[in-house]
Amino acid sequence: GAGFDIVQQIRERMIVKLKLFSLGFYTNERLGEINTILHKDVDNMSMVLGHMAPRMFGDFLTALLVLTGLSFFSIKFSLIMSISVPVALVFLYISIKNAEKAEHKNNSALAHMVSLFVEYVRGISVIKSFSNNKALTNELEKKTMAFGKTSKQASRFKAKQLALFGLILDAGYFLLILCGGISVINGSTDVFTFIIFAVVSREFYKPFASMEMHYMYYVSGVDSYERLGKILYADVIPDNKNGTVPDKNNIAFENIEFAYEEDEFTIDNLSFDIEENTMTALVGESGSGKTTISNLLLRFYDVKGGSIRIGGMDIRDIPYDELLDKISIVMQNVQLFDNTIEENIRVGKKGATMEEIVEACKRARIHDFIMSLPEGYQTHAGENGGLLSGGQRQRISIARAFLKDSPILILDEMTSNVDPVNESLIQDAITELSRNRTILVIAHHLKTIKEADQILVFKGGNLVEKGRHDELLAKNSYYNKLWQLSV
């Protein structure tokens, strides 16, 4: 029906919208809220639009027809019969306003609980390893109990209000029977008319009695609509769809100002250039700003001041999809989906042929391993690639980058926590992947970036040094200290 079509459109709009938010939008708290919205709230809207709205129309039409028919027998009794309805509806309206608050509180508690469940499941290996650390488990129990409490309160409130609503309607029927009985005794009304009203009036009240169900759907639906609106109408990163794409791939950060929300970390007046088809390494301690630089280049966040340029063009003037097409990213923490290896690699290029996927895998040194599996490319990777080793996941990530074949490559060093065989294969694949591209390396091991054309050294969000490896070592530099620590 139309209601279900609308709900499907809402889900599709949400999926498109979620892609357009900055990474700052996706806090743990927000992830729980999004999960609740995509499932519970969209289902609530489905019930309202697919069931409640059509049934309400039918119910009110039935009540109107019954009232019209009975009016031919007695207008006086018709008025007495219907007098309790507006009173009941006013009471219901007031109840809805109060119930909305209880429902909102209940849904907020649910979102908090779900977000903590997500965090709990993600960290289950740590929780199991440190069994004496019960802080997160206790917090989860508190959130679960809080949701149970608000859920019970909301249910009791609605049950109480619905019972009172039913009593008001019953009072109307009692008044009709009382007045009708008196009229029959007085002789002002015949018995036949009284019996007609006594029996048929129940059909008049039935549609309003079913308002109990509509009421529950409506209260849930209103709160769900408000929560959906927070996603559907929230601000996103602006996208200049009519912009052009630069031919060149040199990168310039010009007087960049940036700060995360609710975080002391800041970047202040940062400037540097990266020439086309060169390798630039970002060096610094954890939290110095290396990953932030790559996030800003990808427009996962927008700068607060200054500009980032590719080929001389501000990246905010490049259509967002075109910007992402120009940049491949190969990270240490590889995100794989619970799908086949083939589909996980096809993420790099929509509509890629099987021949293109195989060629990318050969260049990523992962093809032979895939073919050794019983189902080959149709083998499922498991949730987040859990059925594959770390080195295998990393080579699949490299295969994605080969398939995408972008002129700019962001490379988060990938040889941590892998065995020597995988490390050698990964290093060979990365060497081939890096040819004839503009490379930005997030360096964790300084020995791997000695041949970089440029090394940018960061400390606390500030660029403190830049130069080649030999130049920086020749000075009594911060880089020199980091180098000595690494070797």
C-alpha cells in the first residue's frame, strides 16, 4: 500500500542522508539512536501510515453512517448518544500530549541502551580478557534497567489513560440507556425506537473504542516522526553538485583552522603543499593530527577556516562524489562486510567486472589465497571480515584501491600486527600501488618512509618540521628524536 511505499522511501532517504554527514555526527550515542530510528521508529511509521490511517478513516465513516441512520429515528437520542464522544476525544488529546513525553523518554532510554550494547559488543574481547573489570557491564545493566523502568512507566500511563477513555464512552452509553428508559416509561418514546438505539448505538461507539489502538500507534508515531526528522532534516556537508573536477592532483593546505566538537585538539593556521605524483609522509606521536589531515582531505569533516585545494581548486567546490572518486584510502583497520569476498572488493568500484576484480586481486597479492578457498571469490568474509586474518583483510583493502585506481592515495601503514609472509606481500603490493600517484602516508614506523619525497612532522596539531629524511636527521630536530626512539 501507499503507507508502506512511503516508509520504504523514508528508509532510502535515510541511507542516502547518512552518507552525507560528517564523521563527527557518528558518536557512539548517535549510533544507538540511528539503529533505533532505522528499526523501531521506521516500523512505527509503517504502522501509522499502513494500518492506522486507513482504519481510522473507515472507523469514522462507520460512526458517521450509524449516527446519520439513527437520526431518522430520533434526533434527541442521537445527540444524547454522541454527547460523550467530544468529551472523550478532548480527554484523549490531552492524554496524547502527556503520553508523548513518556514515549520520548522511553525511546531516549532505548537509544542509550542500544548505543552501549554496540560499544559492549565491539569491546567484548577486552571485557572477557579483563573479567574483573565490571564497569562497562554494570553501566550496561543500569541502562537496561533504566529502559525497563521507562518502558513500564509508559505502558502503565497509556493503559490508565485508555481505561479512562473507555469509561467516558461507557458513560455516554449509560446516559443513553437511562434517558431512553425514562422516555419509554413516560410514554414519550416507543419501545421499538429505544431497542434500536440500545442495540445499534454499540456500533456507533465501536469505532471510537478502537481509538485505543490508534492512540497507541499515534503516540509512538509522533515521537518516531520527530526522531526521524532529526536525521532527515539535519545539516549535512554542503555538496556543490554543479562544480568541476580538477585535472591536476597536487594538494595544498592553506591556513587551515579546525577543531573537533567537545575536544581540546585544534589545528591553527596550518599550511603545506604536496606535489603531484610524490610521496608525503605524516609523522608524529598518536594524537598529533596525522589522521585528522586525511579526514579533512576526504571532507569527512569541513575546515573551520582556510582551504584545502586539489589541482588549485577548493575541495568544497568539487562535487563530493567526484572528490571521493579521486582519492583511495587504505587503512590499518580494514572494514569488511558480511558478504562474499567478490562483493567486498567490488566496493572499490561499482559495476566492476569479474575480470577487473581478479586483476586487482592479483596485483594485491591476494588472488592465489582466494582461489585456495573452497568457494573462491564467493567465500563469505564473515562479520567485519572475521573469517580472514589481519594480513588477508589488508590485502583485500589494497585490492579495492587497485580496482578504484584513483590518482590520490591515502595510505595508513598496514604492516603492524601481521606475520612476515603477509608483511612481505603487503609491502610488494603497496610498492606497486604507489606508482604514479600522489601519496599521503600516515606513518607509524619511520623506517618505511625514508624514501618519501617530503616528511611533515606534527606535534599537537601543529606542523613543526618538514623536509626529507636525511635533511631532518642532520638537524637536532624533533624528527631526529622520534627516529632515535624508533630504532
